[in-house]
Amino acid sequence: MIKFKSGSVNIKVFTPALSLILYRLEFFHRNRLTEQPEDIVITSVNDSVHGENSKHYIDQAIDIRSKNFPSSAAKAEFRKEFERVLGPDEFTVIIENLGTENEHFHVQVKKGRTFP
């Protein structure tokens, strides 16, 4: 199931990019193309503090909890396969803050691209 972190995720505008990310995330998770936890938790959209010019501020990025994945290999496989499903020419999926309490997947429209 796709869940949103309780009380902290804010979507200001449901953009085409955000819609596509969420749609493909749900499809990807439902079809379990990689070893994943039962629940995928979105921890941030357009909320909290992000870097200057972040795609979060224009509702074209999400963060996904990674600490509930069973292994480093599962995280790496999820990152690679979800980026493939999204389209690596249009979207980027990275693991930010690897090995820290704030580790998470960051998914966004690729830098330098506009969507659609």
C-alpha cells in the first residue's frame, strides 16, 4: 500500500509530474518488481525544508522512506527499477543521506527538464 507520512506531507498543486510519479509508484509497488516492504511511505512532497530551487517547491518531487527496506541491495534495486519505470530521460531517483537517520529516496523530474 502507498501511504503518506501522517500529518507532514503537503501537496499544494497536483501537477502532471506529481500525478505521473504517484501513478507509476502505485503500479510499480503493486506489481512488486523488486523486494520491497509491504507499505511504501511518502515522507515529503511540497513541505519541510529542501535545497534552493528544489523541485519539491513546484510539486515535481517526492521523498520516499527507505529505512523500512530489508537490505541495501533491495534499496539499490528499487532505485534502479523505479527510475526505469518512470523513464530515466525524464526522472531521477536517488538515495539521499545514505546511512543516516534522514536516508530516503528522492524522486524528481530530471534537472534541466520541464514536465510535461
